[in-house]
Amino acid sequence: MLTIESLTHLGLGRASDGRSLLPRVLPGEEVAVAQDGTVRIVTPSADRVAPPCRHFKTCGGCAMQHASDDFVAAWKTGIVQKAVQAQGLMPEFRPIITSPPQSRRRAKFSGRRTKKGAMVGFHAKASDVLVAVPDCQLVTPALTGIFPALESLTVIACSRKGEIDLTVTETAVGPDILVATEKELTPQLRVELAGFAQLHRLSRLVWNDEPVVTINPPLQDFGGVGVVPPPGAFLQATKDGERALYAAVDGITAGAGRIVDLFAGCGTFALPLSKRAEIHAVEGESAMLDALDRGWRGGHHLRRMTTETRDLFRRPLQPDELSRFEAAVIDPPRAGAVAQITTLAQSGIGTIAMVSCNPVTFARDSRMLTDAGFAMGAVQVVDQFRWSPHVEIVAGFTRN
């Protein structure tokens, strides 16, 4: 018999034997582990609940459906708190904002042909086993509603023994689908796929990196500005999460008339901020900046916007380049942005809104700014990857 003492940041339970890390358990539970590794809950926690999804036991897409919402909220907030406290920081934390079930507007499914047709779903955890998830509680009803179409597409796109990836994004004008496959796109297949897109009312169908057909441009709304992202481009997982992140960024940068948006993507923050401020958007991927620029040009009552394609890891904006801005927004990948944070710290910029998806690099970069004389504001944790270990974080920094 083992007692679960705590959870890791990945949701694995640390057992009282000092070496076991067990999945789908909760602190305080007594468990028995069989020889084959199967875990049996002997004394359940008061925070244990019935998983809302019938696929939870076999699918690898979720880690925490066995825990109450209150427990998950406190656990995720605690992950961020521990990371910043390890850097000697003690900021205020606002209540976590969690996206509701069935709100993920994008998902990457796998597809495989079967004797009877095809299967589309997620892989079991750390496994090549594919699990069909027709009643997935993560993604929007619009995405689960097109599973039959994705199965038909898998038959077309997949070899008999291979597997394909299907990145599907919900739009107001139909699904936007990116197919990753080894199968060659022949002229005959292109015609077949065009008919498939028409039949299933897709907005866009892309084969690897090549657009096959666009019936209606797959617009995404960034604060009232329509943008057509490049295939597979970064997009916040849920609209609720995007709104929460933007609200925090907007509040931090309130009053700034000139803002630089670093790692701007397709304009999640830059475009709605341009309603009240002049924006300089910097991003390493030119295709995303092109989409941002087209959205801005098609918008109404927006302030001046300039864009710059630049690798901010190798060539961060320097202090003299940052001197013309009153505030900065920075939303780097998981690795953080040490080089750019360093020059921000050396600049005369007065306000920084930092967005992050990694508590460890967020804490490290936060410490760099506070060491340079910035005061750290309240931290907003946003949970748009419900039932997973992932979090999004926003905090403001102002020069003392």
C-alpha cells in the first residue's frame, strides 16, 4: 500500500516509497500497485470525481479529469507560484480563468486506415495505439461533428499501413484542415480533394504545405479584425482563453500610445491594441506578419501599424530601437526569450506585458526584469488547456 504525497507539474503522483510516480491519482489517496503497474485506488480523495469523458481511461489527451475543478485550479496556480517563488518573487495572484469544456477550437488528430474504413482520434499516453474519440469533451462540437468527414479524408490521404496528422481549426465558414501525409498530391487526387472540400463545406484544405482549395477564407476574429492565418499557424487554443489573455494585456498597457508587440504572430494582441495605440509588430515568420498586415489593412478605425520580420532569438530589438515605445508586449515560445528580455531590461521602456506558456521560463524572465528595476504586478493564470498540465500566464512589469 502506498500513499500519494503530492503531484508533479505533469500531474503524476509522488508515492510514499520515494520512487514511484503514478498517473491519475491525487494527494492523500492510498493506492495499491499490481505487478503489471495497474493502480487501484483504495482510499479515494474527496477531490476525486467521475471523469466527464468516456474516453478518459484510454485516450492520452487529458491527464486530470479525475480531479475536481477546484483542485485543478489550485494545482495549476500552485505550479506557477512555486516557479516564481523559486526565483525569490512573491507577486499577487488573481483567480485563475478556466476555459469551459468543449471549447478547444483547434486540435491535431491522427488518422489511420482500418479494414472497415478509418479511425481518427488521439494516441494513448506514450503509445502508438490510436484511440477514437467521437465524444471528446475538449474540442468544440463543430470539431467532433466532422469526425465522419475526417475518416473519409483519412481513407483518401493515408496509405494502408501509414498514419496521417489532421490539424483541424474551427472557423465561422467551415473547418480549416491541414493534412500531413507522405502520399503524393497528384492532379487526379487534387480534383478528388476539391470535390471532398465542397461536399463537406470546408473553408480550406491544405496538403502538407500546399493549399488544395479555399472555398471561403478561414477568417479568425482578433478583437473585431478578421485575419486569415497561414495553414497551421499559432492560434490560442480557445476563444475564452484568448479573451482572458488580451484583457490582461490591455489592462497592463492601458494609456500607452506606442506599443511594440514582440513575437506578434498573426496579431492576437497587436490588432485589437491598434484600436487605441500605434503598434510595431515583430515576428520571425513572415507569413504570419503578412496575414496580420492584411487584417490590419482590411480593418476599420485602427491606428498606425508597422511590421518587421526578425528572429528575436538571434537579433533582439536593442535598447535604442525600443526607446520610441511606451510599452512592450512579449509572448515568446516555451523557451522564453532571454536575449530579448535582456535588452528590454536595458531599455528605457516603462511598461511590459509578458505572456508565457512555461512557468519556469516565465519565472526566470520575471526575475531578470525585477533585477533590472521593474516592479512585478499581479499574475493572471489562464487555463485554456483544460484537464492538462499546461497553463498560460500574464503579468505586468513597470519601472520603479
